Amino acid sequence: MSGVFGDPTFWVGVGTALFVLLLIRLKVPAQVGAMLDARAAAIKAELEEARRLRAEAEALLADYKKKTANAADEAQAIIDAAKAAADRMAADAKVALQQQIERRAKMAEQKIAQAEADALAEVRAAATAAASAAAREVIAKRMTDARGDALIDSAIAELGTKLH
């Protein structure tokens, strides 16, 4: 067995050829291709899913950035409105305080005027009482019975002329 059949390279070549024919007969290359195509399709689907998720994440990020910007604007608007309301309340309180002070000053002036009028009336009453007492005393000292009778008669005589 010498020659071509005795050469180990020949038998390695024959074994390799038979192995390749066996692989082709069992459709191994088609199965390997199908497996590679399926793996490529799965990788492509995963890449599309990753792109979609990234787009959603970017949209959510933009939405949240917009909301935070709006929230900051709204917070500033609320702060501005609160400051304006506080300023209005302070101005209203100042006006109300001024009006209350004016009312109390008028009430105090009225009480003072009333106290002055009451004091003046008391002084007049005391003066009238003192004058009446003094007049009574003077009349009582100067008036005699004869003089009193003459005054009464004179008043009765004038009474007729004063009634008509």
C-alpha cells in the first residue's frame, strides 16, 4: 500500500471531504446560517428597543426639564403675588391705623369738649346759686315789711296793664 493510498495526507483529505459532504448532507451550513440570521435579528430587535427606550428617556428628560422650568416660573409668580399681597395688606393696615387714630382723636376731642361744657354748666349753676343766695341775702337785709307791701301793691296795679 504504497502510493496514494498509503499517504496520510490523502486520507486526511478524504476524511475532510467526507466530513464536509456529511455537513452539507445534514444541511448544517443552512442551520448555522439560520442560527446566525436569528441571532442578528435578535440583536437588531434589541438595538431598535434600545433606540426606542433612549428616545422615550430623552422625551421624558425634556418634559421634566420643561416642568421644572415651569415650576420655577410658577414659584417665582407665587412669590411675587405674595409680596404684592403683603404690600397691599401693609398699606391697608397703615390706612386703617391712621383712620382709627383719627377716630380716637375725634372721640377724645368730643370728650374734652363735653367735659368743658359740663364744667362750664357746673360753674354757671354754682354762680347762679351763689348769685341767688347773695341776692336773697341782700334782699332779705334791705327789704322791710312796709317796703314789701308797697312792691306787691305796685305789682298788682301794673298787672292789669300788662295783661291787656
